[in-house]
Amino acid sequence: MYGWVIPPPKEPTKTRQELEAERIAKVNYLIREGILKSERIIQALLRVPREDFIPRQYRDYAYMEVPLPLPGEGATISCPHSYPLFYEPLGLDKGHKFLEIGLGSGYGAAVAREVVGPDGLVVAIEIDAITFAFAEDNLKRAGYRDVVLINKDGSLGYPELQPFDRISITAACSTVPPPLIEQLATGGKLISPVIKNDVQNLVLSEKTTSGIKQRIICEVLYIPLRGIYGATPKR
């Protein structure tokens, strides 16, 4: 799967306590590596059990640094480090109106909901109906019933609730979709893997009064964004 070696599916054997210990260890590792710094993001990652957002046969691998398959066309849950890798440069924080393109398992939306708190809002869009249903069920079971979930083409954004303070695109695009730039508030930030010459770079875009400023964070590897403005045309 795009260069990653996926572990074989199996019946889960790890206890809730063992997985919690792995979660704490993973957060501490990400802090030591300098990927994770924000106290709100740290606490969010500690509060949300990643294993509850993963198909049963991959549950024991929840804290391995590997993407895991999800129901739907080519869908995955990203590696654990990917969430602070996106949210830290965004400066995701309390009170933000946050738009996530690519709902996946719902885990990222749950973490973001914990970060933005009761004064913020999380809107998450997923193009694949099967993946969407899986994520919606996960979020409801976990008690995240106030996340706005949309089963549509994420490359078009969600103009009904614009502008957004922060936008995260969790799939690779050739260029940042223009509708998402339009729906970003002035002073807002958007992060996305962008494909150039067969290389994906994680790019942070900031909308200023004079235009869009961009900087490259690092090289990454993500599945292609689907949709009208995606790297994979809408079917």
C-alpha cells in the first residue's frame, strides 16, 4: 500500500490496559522526537483511544507507525505521528472552526474535537460512502455526536459553514483545491500533502491580506485525494 508494509490481520489479544500503556508510550515518544509540543494536542491524543477507530482485525496494531486499512476504496488510518505532524504546524487550538478533508476512521476528527473544545467546531468530509459510514459509527460510539459529518466531495469544501480557521487535507493533491482556499479565513492556515514531480511534500498554506504564503514541512506519503479538484478524478 503505497510503499508501506501492512501487518497481517488477526484476532485482537491486547487488553484495554495494554493499549492504554502503548498510547501513553507513543505520546511520550512523539514529544521526545519533537513532533508533539502543544499541551492541548498532547492531552487530546491521550484521551482518544486510537484502537476504537480501527477495524477489529488490526486493533492490536493501533500504535504501530504504519497506516492500516479501513473499509472503503483504498482508505487507511494514517500513522500515529501523522496527526501532530499536521495539527502542530496548523497551530490547531481551542475555539477554532476546523475543516477536515478525508474523514477516514473518524480518529482525526475526534482528536481535533478534543483540541478545539466546546467553543470550537469540527466539520469532516468523506467522499467514500463506506468509509463515511464506518467513521460515523466510530464517532457515535465514542460519544462525539457534535462533529459535523458530510458524505460529499471534500475537494469542494463546505461553504455552508465557511470561513474556517484551519483546514487539513489528509490525502495528496496536485494543487490545493481552490474552493478550500476560498473557504479559509484570512489569517487561517491549511495543510495538505501536495504532489510535485512524483514527490509528496506536506505544505502549510497561510491566507494573508496580500495572498497565500506557503512553506514545505517535510516529505510524506499519502493516498491521492479523490474529487473534482483531487489528484484522482471523481467517478
